[in-house]
Amino acid sequence: MTSFLHRLRDGIALRVVEYLLRGLIATLRFEIIDEGGIIAHPPAGPLLFTAWHNRLLILGPVYRHVFPGRPICVLVSQSRDGELLTRILARFGIETARGSTSKQGSGAIREVLRRIKAGNDSGITPDGPRGPRGIVKPGIIQAARISGAPIVTLAYTLGWKKELRSWDRFQIPLPFSTCRFVWGAPIPIPADITPEEIDAWCLRIAEKLGE
């Protein structure tokens, strides 16, 4: 009985979080910039989406609104926060692979690559799950190189927001804020790049994501 009550409580809490998040997003005033035309004309092949860790809150619901039937698998950390994010994303029909872009997360990266090969989009935060903030790690470049899926940067700025005192200064939009949301043009990563070129690609992706 206790286990059932815990599951019931958790289920109700998640539903409340989902409704609050949907309600918050409904108040935002979006300015959408579709640099590569992927919203207007979604490509048939898989895409590898990326955004800074501190912008995660609204990305799942916005993606699902733009692409209601498109499958995606997002890389999420194995932390307690990652577990909560996994359960919230599931409410929006978004699947996850648990791990990181580090060596310890190689199993999760393999799962992401498997999903891309099956035709699914994927999502990776290049500075997660522990930072440093605003630094693109090479794991996303390697994932794009191996899979052949082009990287699409998701960058947005908020007129009004609350920044938490976390390592990434996690951003929470305030109701009725403006949100200038830039969907970048797909960036293909060559399969034969050298280790030195990987660093250059990391800097290029960071520049596209902005601050």
C-alpha cells in the first residue's frame, strides 16, 4: 500500500509540474527565427539538437509542439535531477538515454547513436551535466561525426527570467516574457576530422549557441 501511495503521489506531482510548465510556456511571447528552414520544411533524416544546459526547461515542450510526431531521444544525466527531467520529458512523449558525454557515459552515447541510426532525432547538452558552463565538450562532435546527423543549435534569450544559483545558472522564464528563439541551420560534421579540428568545431558550436 505504501509503495502504491508513493507512486500515486509522484504521478500527481508530475502531472502538476507538466500543467504548470505548459501554462508557463503558453504565456511566453515567442519570436521564432528558423535559420535553416527545418520548422517550415522538416528534413526526413535525423537531426542532433543541442542547447546549453541552463536552457533545458522549455526545450522539450517546444520541440514537441513544433514536431508533434517526430521521434527523439535525449541524453540525460544519471543524477537525481536527471531522473526528474526524464520523467517530465516522458510526459511530452520524449524518450531519454541516461548518461553523459564522458567515458563513463559511453553506453548512453551508444544508445543515442543507435536511435539516430534508426531515424530518430537526438538531443545533447554540450556543457552538461556538470559543466563547465558554456563550454562545448567534444562528445557531441564525435556523436555527429559517427552518426552523420547534422547538429542543430537551439539558442534562446528571455526578456524576463529567474537565474538559479546552480553551476549553470539555470534559467526559468517568468510569465509573459519575450523569448527570442533561434533554430540554427543544420551543421554537418565531416567523418574524417582530426582531433585538432574537433576543438575548432567545439568553438564553432559554442559561438552559435551564444551565451
